[in-house]
Amino acid sequence: METETVPAETVGELHAALVGRHPALADVLPRCSLLVGGVRASDDAGPVGQDELVDVLPPFAGG
């Protein structure tokens, strides 16, 4: 598991910062689920606290 510190106050800012650092994420990141502090973030305006752990879950299928 890789950990990276990215300054952002909202989920939308985090998304933009990640794509800015890693342009290849532009295609897949919108399909990923983000967990902020263990809770699914469903809104780009959702807050991301300082030193908050954010998990990026890639799209997957199955059951």
C-alpha cells in the first residue's frame, strides 16, 4: 500500500490534486470509490480534514 500526502480541503480538490500529480489517473479516478476516514465520499464538496486518511478503491466487479 502506497501512502502520499496531498493537501486538499475537499474531495474535489483532492481529485484535482491527484490527477495533477498523476495524469494517468484522469480516466480511472472518477470510477473509483473514495473513503474519507472510512466513510464513502459521495460529494466533491465533502470535506477532507488535515491528516485525514483517504482510501481509493478501484472499480471492481463480482459478488
